[in-house]
Amino acid sequence: MKHPENTRKSANIDRRDFVKNLIAACPGALVVTGLGSASYDVFAAGDRPENFYLWGAMGGAAAVGLGIALAQPTKTVLVITGDGEQLMGLGVLATIGAQHPSNLNVIVIDNGHFGETGMQRSHTSLGTDMAAVARGCGIENVVAVCQPGDLTALAILINKREGSLLAQVFVHAEELPRALPPRDGVFVKNRFRAALGFTPM
């Protein structure tokens, strides 16, 4: 088995291009973002009512995505988050493994660092194998992505909706210009609800 750090060293993915192309390959998907760089990546790909940005609640993105996936079983749900944010919420992976909604996909953009707090190394660059954790939690589909060409196969797997999925997408640690999504939580919530046909609240 290839060690995660060796996979990271061989990675050749532009995170902004990858996120943009993944969303384009999953039309109509509901997208929940982890705070920080993942939110910037999704916003840079193009703002849309189906995007639900989390500015805070570190560790909560996959849990929010799980709730939406269970409530909207006919919709594909993408949780796009970072390794630091997902490490904060590891427990939800066990709940996803227990609930196994086939429309939920957790995409971890893994640069091995905490980008929001000064680029300290995260646990995924210090020995934690996120994919092994997800498998141990019972998530059906766990894939490592380290080349741009892997995106097509990932999108096919997502669009099949044959089981919960966690994709660990290895990218290099770099600080890109911030693309800031709307910060008004009520606005984001009600816009997202409207996209699903619900009234504001």
C-alpha cells in the first residue's frame, strides 16, 4: 500500500481547477463547503444558489452534508472541505458509515496543512491516514486522488450514487488569493432553501 506522504509527493493537482471541474462534472449537485480555502475554491469556481458556504463551524461540514443528503435523497451532495476541517470532525465519518446515504460525497482537499491558522502541518502530513479512517468507519467508497486525470473516474463514481464516498484529493501546500463568498449566513441559507423549493425562514 502506498504511504499517503508518497502519494502527496506525486500529486499534481491545481486545487482551484480541480474543484471547478468537479462541480461542473456533477451538475445540480448541492455543495457544502468547509471553512477557509475550500470555501474560497468553490466560490472561485462560480457562485450558485446550490452552494452552502460554512464560514465557521470548523469540523461541521460533513455533518451538515450528511443531514442534507438524508433530507434530499434524490440530490447529489458534495461536501468540499480541507484536511484540517475534516480532522476536526472525524466522528461524523462513523455516522456516515452507519447511515451510508448513497448520495453523499465528502471531498477532502488535502494539502497536509492548516491554511487558516498559518500553514502549520496537519495530522495528515504527520501520519494520519484519512482514507484508512474512512474505511474503518464503514464508508463504502474511499478513493485517493493525486492526478488531474483521476477526476473523470471520480465524477463517474459520484454520479452513480452507489454508496457514500470519501475522496482524499492530494494537493500541494500553497496559499492562493482568497475568493470570498457571501458572509451573510441568513442570505446563504435562504438562497439555498429557495434552490430546493422551500420558503425563507
